Amino acid sequence: MATGDCQRPIVVVIDARSERSRLRPRLEQATDRAVRAVSTADDIGSILESSVDEPETDGGNDSGPATDDESTATEQAALTSADEAGVSPPGAVVLELDCPGEIQTLLQRVHAETPDVPTIVAPQDGSERLATVALRAGATDYVPSERDEDPIDRIVSTIGSRDRVTTDERPHRILANELPDEAFVIGEDGTYLEAKVRSESAELYRTSVDELRGSRLDDAFPDEVAAELQDCLDRALRTDEVQSVEYDAETTDGRRRFEARVVPIDERIRGRRAVVWLARDITERVERERRLRSRQDQLETLNRINAVVRQVIETLVEAPARDAIEREVCTQLVDSELYCGSWIAERTGEGRLTYRTGTGEADTYLDRVSDGIEYATSRERPVARAARTGEIQTTNHILDDETTPEPLREAARKDDVRSAIAVPITHEDATYGVLTVLASRDDAFSERERAGFRLLGETIGFTIMAVKNRQLLFADTVVELEFRIDGGDTFSFDLSEEYGCTCSLEWAGTTAGGRTFQYVTIEGLDGETVRDEADAHDSVEECRLIHDGEDQCTVEIRLAKSGVRTLVNHGATICDVVVENGVGRCLVEVSQDADIREIADALTVVYANTELVARREVDRPVRTAAERRDRILDELTDRQLTTLRLAYYGGFFDWPRESTGEDIAEAMDISPPTMHQHLRKGLKSILSEFFEGGSSTE
């Protein structure tokens, strides 16, 4: 290097907001040149045109580092006296900046006025964007301070070897200092001129960096991908603008996703136009986005399922029959556009299933299941298993599932059916059928989605049960069924057989918490004996003595399993149940369109030896509200009616009470115990009108 060059100062350009240069003191120690710091707020052009034989400063030749105060004072002196210095171009310009716009503007100005002066971009925190700006603006080197290598050594080396840095080498030097995951210089014909990868990523690549140089894009990628990448390269050179592209590449870790920024280079390299290709591995980001989209899809699915559940509940008020409910559910599921088909099978005698209704675009598949293909082949098929176990069953990848009958797989291929879910339609211990939903997606039914369908199945079951009960309640003509149960393993059967007593069920019902209670009157046995036997019987969970007489008692019991509960869940009303000498007689009422075989089969599950001995159609007497009111009033005595009226209008039944029992008794001029006796008997007469003849039994 010429002696004159060695005397030229190094100009460090700092941000206008910075108080001092972080590089200047270290450059002063590492080189024998004068080092000046100038601010972007100053007239950079005039400073570059004026060189300095700067006054000697403490930091200039001192063997030790300058202190902060000394450096700041020196910088201020340099900034103040810059215009007074002699004219001479600087020996090098170091841009200690982090703003891309300022870097680009200053580099263009420096290269226009002093084209032979080396320029080094040395930001505090490097980035791909800053490296790209430095490259495009023709910087000699890019040396971020965050690098493991000492930036001062690299800056001094670049300044000392500036005459040896050619146009071809410039992009390579910048690539070496700012790599994303992989970086290349690629010629306009798609030839790799230079390639570099991070050391920690090198083992992923099947082709080494040395082998890649001289090869082409169509050597490294499949034809379709190579063509897409070449189009992006051509677009960058044609528009002279940075372009972006995403692509897949095969690595030793499998296929990974990359995102590239393609930066056109102004100078020609080896006589041809070229780009810098900066690529970053975004596989993990893409996977995160995929999982996020999947969660969003699941949430949308759950929202739609919940909407269907709400619609079914709203339909309950107007649904005229079970058929209407089932058609509405299938239609709403398919209309949601999440599913390509939906159908319902009904459970009939001996565990058999029969197709009831279905809809959707999967016509071929639905035709097959309507012929019984799905459930006739094996009791372990998903639909049959859902009906038998009461648990949801899912089938993913139907096209590859060898357990699926071949006719169904052929239909699935034709209709693009990939997943299915079989949802039992249940209410408490009653299973009415199975809802099956088809999807054109593999693994379409997540655990959260299964939970939504479980609720849907229970809601449909409750709706069907409610419709059955409503039809029975308002029917003028009902069907009366009489069953004979020859020996059961529940408490009443064992008690009557051992003691020769008669057990009659007064009423049975289920609480909001799902506990079923039965009130049973036993004739021919005292209460203490009954309670002791109940406590020792496996089928009784709880027993409480309600009334005890010498030869008759009434108990409240809760059983582990109950035929009464099974009958009620199937839409039957219990009229009478009597167990005598180990044999039971059960009389129930059902609607005219009820499935009697289904009811009989359900009762057989609880009591094995069950026989339907009679089936009769019974006309119910039509009674108006006025007739019922007159009937109640006829059952009351004058004292009972007076007591009820005084209690009602006096606020005795309000909460909190407006009148006490003593107030009512005083108004009637009777004692409080007598008042309560009239009140209780009157209430019993009224309630009996509603409850008599509607008892439920075991």
C-alpha cells in the first residue's frame, strides 16, 4: 500500500443520536492511521472531501485504550475541526449504523465521490436485511459487531487489503459474515457460483458446498421446483427488486421447508448477472402455523357441532316424531360442509340394526350401508360395536383399513370418504340407535370433536325419549302391555319368594342427579325384617323405612339396576307392578306407534325370563280442565277446602311466608294441629288426582 494511503484517515460515521463511537478507540489502537468520527447530522460530503492531518489526540498513539471521557472529547474536537483540515480523500469509511436507509444513502454518496475508498458496514446488531442493503449498495465488507470474530481485526484486514478486493469477491465476503441458514450466489442461468451454509446446518444437506458450486438449480431440485426457483431468479433480475419464494428441499432429516430472499446484484460476476440467494429454514414455523390452523379448524368444527346441538334442542319443542328429529340432525350435519354424509341406524330385536335415514354427497356409500353392509358383516364393525358398548367408535384412513368390508372401501374411494365416527344415540341406559358421520378428511375426529358428538348423541336420545313420552301423554288411545317376569334377581323377587309376601310398587322416579328411587309396599311382612333383608341384598344400594305396620310396610329403595327405569327410558308409562311368590306382573302403557319388540328386548336385558302375555288397545277418557277441577273439589271436605283457601290467599305457601300455621288456625278458630291435619289431607287429595294410576314400579 502506498505511503500516502497509509496517512489517510479512517472516517467512522455514527448515528446522530449516539454520543460517541464504540469502534473509534479500538481502531486507533489497531492502526497507525488517524481515526475521525462524524455524525449523520453533519455534512458528510464536505467531510469526505477534506482530509486531515488531525491534531494528535490522547487516543491516537497511546498504547492503552482511551477512556470514555477522552474518546468523547476527542470525537468532539474532530467534529469541530473537520472543516479546518486539509483536503485529501479518506483512507476508509466505516458506517457504524443500523438504519438501512441511511446505510444505502451514505454508501451511494461515498462511492460517487470517492469510488476507490473501501467501505465497511459495521452495525451493532447484524441482520439479513442490513447485509442485503450493504451487498446491493456495493459495500466492500459487512462486519456486524455481534460476530464471534473480533470485528476490529476484520475491519483492519479489509482496509489493508482493499486493493485486492475485487467485484467478484465482494458478495462472498458479505455472505461469509451474514448467513441465515444457507446462502448462495447464483448466476442468471441458474448456476451456483458460490455457496455457504452454517456449520450447525451442514450435516442436513445431502450435497456438500464444494459439490454444489458449478451445478445448476435443476441438478439440485426436481424439475417442477427448479422451474419455480428459476422463475423467481429471472423476476428479480428483470425487475431489479428483491423477490421472495418458499420451497421444499430434501435433507438427511427428511423434507424441510425454506423461505428465500433473492437479491439482484448490480455488478456482473464472471461476466454474467447474478443474485444473492438468502434462504432460511422455516420448517418449524410452518409446522406451528399448521398446528394453529388445525386448532382453528377444530374450534370451528366444535362451534358447528354445538350449533347443531342447539338446533336439535330447539327442534324438540316442535318435533312431531322421531323420524323428523333424525332427518333434521343428518341434514344439519351435512349442511355444515364439514361432512360428506350422515346416517342413522335403529337398534331392533336381538341387537340387530336397521338403516332408518341418511343424507349427503356420499351416495354410493350410503347405498351400501342402507343394504346392511356396514353392520351385517360383523358385530365388531364400528356401528354394531357402538350400539353394543354405548361408546363412540372412529375409523380413520378408511381406504387403508383392511377390516372395512371391500364393498364399503370401493364406495369410500368413489365418494372420497376417508374417516367415519359412530355415535350411540342414548338416554341413560337406553340405546335408541347409532348416528354415523362421514368426512373427506383423514383423522377428522379429534378428542374434542368426539366430546361434541358424544353430547350430540345424548341430546338426540333425550329428544327421542321426550317425544315418545309426549306422544303417550296426549294420546286418546294407548297400547297396554302386560309382561310376566318369571324370577328376577332383584330384591322384590327374592323377598316375595322367601317370605311369601306381595310387593307392589307405588311410584318410581329419577332425581336430577340421576338417582332412581322406588317406593314399594310389602304386604305380609314387617318393616324391620324388610329393612334388614334390603341391607343384605346386593341389588339394593339404599333402603329407608317410610311406614311400618304389623303386617304391612312401605319402604324407599334405590336399586343398582331397575326394569322400571329401562321401561320409562323407552317411552313406557308404568301402570302397575306386583311381585308375588317370585313371579312378577308388569302392566305398562305405550303409544300406538311404539316399537313393542324394542321395549320387550330392553326389559329382557334386566330380567332374562320375560314374556309378553297381553297387548291391548285402550281408549282413555277425555276429561276437560273444568271436569278435573270439579272432581278435585268433590274429593275435599268443607273444612279442607276452607283451610286450603285461607292458606293460599293468606300467603302460607309463599317464601318467606306471609302467614304462619298459627295465623290460619286462629282465623278458623281451631287448634294448629287440627289445621295442619285438614291442610295435609286436602293437599293429598289434590295430588292424588295427578299421581294416582301413574305409579311406576320395579
